[in-house]
Amino acid sequence: MKTLPFILALCFATFALNAQEVEMEDVIVAKPSKPATSSKVYESEENMSMGSHNALILVTEVTSEKLVERTWKDFMKDYDGKTKGAKGGDENVTTEASIVGIGGVSSMSIYSRATKNMDGYVELLTWFNLGEEYLDSGRKSQYDEAVKMLMKFAYKVKLEATKIELEDAEKKLKSFENEMDKLKRQNSNYHKDIAEAEKRIETAKENIVKNEEQQADSTQKIDLQKQLLEEIKRRLSDMKGN
């Protein structure tokens, strides 16, 4: 009979352990995925103004689409490219870009569009127009050169973002320093007010002493004047009596 309680206890312990393991698994499954921490490039078929074509997609480490687009436009100037809005689409197009490792001696067009991914980082979609087709990983040497160029751009845009971050931090520091200067001036004024108040108090104390002395003198004069008055009254009374 003692065996039954032991078996029941063992079953209960096993059940509790399994339940704990399931609970821990649920916690692990529910754990959110980490956001992107470094730039990378991958390819995907994406729609653009010229139809659906293979795009090289750069995942950046910045969160501003405007910064990516502005920096890309400036970056393309290094390859003699001129960037503007593409007709019939929401992307930009860089024309007359000269990238020997990708387009050879001929200039080429590169379409681009910046958009945020689910993690909040900006992805730059780029379509490299090779004339009759768009660049994909099948053209290994050209694809590798494009990836290299995009990673170079990723570094540049991260550098620009860091510069902006530094400028913002410097502005905030300047704001804090200005606030501190204001507080110091206020503190100095408060001390000045106290010093002036203490001076006025000291002057008032001296005036009180003088006032009390003047009151004593005035009291004495009043007493003397009263005595003189009584003397005059007495003399007047004597004169009437005669």
C-alpha cells in the first residue's frame, strides 16, 4: 500500500517537470528576433517603373530614408552619375553612371528606392540596367563588384548618420551648457540680491538706532517744552491774580 502514494508522487513530479519544460520552450519561442546590426546585400525580384526585375537590396544600419537617398545621390556623383526621379515610378534613376567593373566601358543606368524594413532600418533597392537585362548573381564578377560598391555606400551612409548623430549630441551639449550658464547667472543674481538685502537690513538697523536716539532726544524736548508751558501758565496765572 505504501507503493501507491510513491508512484503518484513520482507521476506528479514528472508532470510538473514536463510542464516547466513546455513553459520554458514557450518563452524561448516568444523571444523577439534581434534587429539588423550590420549591413548586407541580397537579391530579389522587385517591381519598379520598368516592370519586375532583379534587384540588389542593401540593408543599411540607418533609419532615415531621406538620408539614404541624399547620400546615394551624392555617392553616384563619384561615378559621374546624375540622379533624379524616374518617370512612371516612385524610385530614382541614376543615368550615365560609369562603373567599369559592372558596365564595362559603357555608361549605365541604376534605379534605386529607399524603404524601411520591419526592424526600422532602411533598405536600398537597386536595379542595375545592363541594357538587355538587369544585373543578378548569375553574372558573378559584375555582381560581386556591385555588392562591393553597395557595401562601400553602406559605410558612407553610416558615416554620414554618425556625423549627424555627433552634431545632434553637440547641439544638445551646447543647450545643456547654455542652461548651466543661465543657472549660474541666476545664482549670481540671487547672491547679489541677498547681499543687497543684507546691506539694506544693516542700513535699516543703523537707522533704527538713530531713530531711537532721535526719539529719546525728541522726548526730552517735549518734556522740557511741557515744563516751559507750565511755567508760562503759572506766570500768567500770577499776573491775573494781581
